[in-house]
Amino acid sequence: MGEISGYRELIVWQKAMSLVEEIYRITKSFPSSEQYGLTSQMTRAAVSIPSNIAEGRGRGGGDFRRHVLIARGSLAELETQLEISVRLNLTTRDNVKASWILLQEIGKMLTKLSHSLSKKPKSID
């Protein structure tokens, strides 16, 4: 099996794109008073995850690992914001269940990807 040629083939990127769709679905029902608050923060954090995976893969080298770590940070930020939205009764735990599952899967995948990238020898450009 050869090396993956692009970010679109990465399962973690595909799952992150599904997470973006879930977050937009969830925040659509938030009150308009949250448009510039939690809604905006959650959608930005969600979009940041696949965006950083794509950008890092596009740049290659050590930049890929750095962007994977940034994506991991955005994932933790989003997880916190999702919990806040439940605690503030903007949504229910049942409504965010699919997102929680994706968050956990993506988190594990990003951690494994980061570890595998740190073990690769540095290429000489």
C-alpha cells in the first residue's frame, strides 16, 4: 500500500468533515442571541479541525504534525463548547450524541497520527 496522496483520502479528515456538518446542525437551533457567541465559536472550532488537517497535509514535513496538533487543540475546544451548550440547555445530550462519538474517534485518530508523524525521519529539502 502506497503513501496517501492527499488529505481527502484521510479517514480522520472525512470524519472531521462529518463533525462540521453535525455542529452546524446542532447550532442551527441555538437562539439568535448566540449567533456571535457560542454558535460562532463552535462552528469556527469545528471548521478548524479538517482545515488544519488539510493545510498540514498540503504543506507536508514537520508542518503536518504541527497542524495535526492544532487540530487536536480545536477538537478539545469544541468538546468544551459542546459541553457548555448542554449545560446552558441550548441543546440536549441526546441531540449531541453523534457529535460526542465523532469527537472521541477523531481525537484518538489525531493522537495516533501525531505519534506516527513524530517517528518519521526528517526529510532534507
